[in-house]
Amino acid sequence: MNTTIHTEQHAGITDGLNRPIHDLRISVTDRCNFRCVYCMPKEKFGKGYQFLSRNELLSFEEIVRIVKVFSELGVRKIRLTGGEPLVRSELEKLVEQIAGIEKIEDISLTTNAVLLNQKRAGSLRDAGLNRVNISLDAMDDETFMAVNDVGVPVQKVLDGISTATAAGFDSVKVNMVVKRGLNEHSILPMAEYFHGSGQILRFIEFMDVGNTNSWKNSEVVTAAEIAGLIHAQRPIEKVAPNYRGEVANRWRYLDGGGEIGIIASVSEPFCGDCSRARLSAVGKLYTCLFAADGHDLMRLVRDGVSDTELSDKITALWSGRRDRYSETRTTESVLRPKVEMSHIGG
């Protein structure tokens, strides 16, 4: 597999706003071993919550078939998400099969890293996984346990970060969702810890994905605030994006301590360059992170449609796409039903 990520957009289908399709994010499970308050709060996802059975999920074979069709339409990057993707057994087999698809150039994984031991990291790397994004929302146990709500200490995730780094992935990025009143006091400790580490820390504005996280605009710590705090401690400067449509604004430390990223979906929307589609664990295609409804590809696959028919359906859906939710967000749109983050993995 060619692991070079192209910096220029390639030929392929485009949507109603002339945006190509380049990335496909695939949720492989609806289950997670965390109950993060901004994603899977216990009020909804408690002990009595009924998760999906295995036969209700896309099989690896079905996922690979869908990825092949998407690759012919322009997709070059795959991200595996959940829930927590590492709770799905034999994930390495899926990675290996996707890595064997000629036009796929990059495979990444978003995880909380608690299950990422040395053996698992090595087997995923050997299977063809290129990059790992690890979620960590605070540096102190009190705050982090309040976020994950299952009593997991910070060190468990730090161990996973170290394991991923040692496994030799092309990059290991650390993602911190920042919510005012919950963990904004951890911005500087997080920045300081990862300064000079070789890992890229990315701060993510608290977003109104789904409806269970009770999002309020007043709880958003903006990209400008985050950059200002860090700059006051250690001066930083903006860096050009690696490629068109990169979601994070890049900054680097003037002292050579590496770089950080800030994902500003609320305060600085980047809908205009969005080239991402999302496939849920039950095979529904979502053309926007904030969409209310998905399009059922599992039913088509299980009904026996040909690859040509599947391709035609995806082409029609993407060609008609005009989503730009973050650019048009209103008080009313925040309240309308939207798919939950845990369902499509962000």
C-alpha cells in the first residue's frame, strides 16, 4: 500500500458545492469502555442500555466491499472509529484487508488507548495501520475521571500513547475536547506535557454533535482563546496546512518544541473544504457530522446489489450533498435531532 498522503486533491466525484470525497470514517462498533460526558453520558448509555448484536453490525467483508467502491470514487484515507474500535475483536484483519485495497493510501484509528497494549499495537502496525489518534481530555485524574466517568486514570492513557509511539506508527496524535467548566484548566498542563514529546496535541472545540451532551455555546472555549493561552506560556506561530481540507489549524512552538493543532468547528467553520463521509456501524452513510439521518448502505449490500449499483447510489448521494451545518448553525438548528457522536465516531 502506498502510504504517501497526497497534498493535492485527486479526480473523483464532487458534491453540490464542488467538494470532492477524500476521507471515509468508519465506525466498527457502537460499544465503548468509557462513558465520556460529551459523547456517551451515563444518563442515556447506562447499565440498561441495549447495544447492537454482532449480526446488526457491518461485517468486515461488507466494510471492505464498501471501501473498495468508495476508493473508486475518490476516497484515499480511511479512519476507523467507534464507539471504541479496539473493543471489536480481530480488528487487525479488517486493517489488513483495507490495506490491500490499491487506491487506499492511509489508514488511521481513533481510540482511548486503554486497550492498546504492546501486542495489539504491534499487530495493528504490522497489518497496515498508519496512524493513531488518542483521546485524552485532562492531565489530572480528578478531571479525567469526571470526563470518562468510569474511573480510568490518566496514566492508563499515557501508557497507551507510549505504546503507540514505540510501535512506530507514522504519527501519534493526542486529541483533547475542551469544554468550559469541565476541563479548560487542563489546556496549559496538556500543552506543557506534550511540548517536545514528538506527539502532536490537538485541541477540539466542544461541538453540538447529537443531542445527549446538552451543548451550549457558552461552554465552547474558542480556538482563539486556546491559542492565546498557549502563546502566553510558550510563543507559537501559525503553520500552513499539510493539505487542502485539513481539519486542524496548525501551530508550532517558536522554541522548536513541535506543533499543536486546534480544531475550530464552532468558531471557525471549515465546511467549505469538507471532503469527509461517515459510515456507521450499522452501515448508514452520513454526509455530515451533524446530520440527522443516514442512508442505508447495509440494506443495499445485503439485498445483493452489484458494485456498480452501490457506486451509483453513493455517487447520487454525494453529488446531491450540500451540507454546511457549522457555517449556518443557529439556535434552532442546535436543537434539531442529530446523529450521536458515539454512533459515527466523530
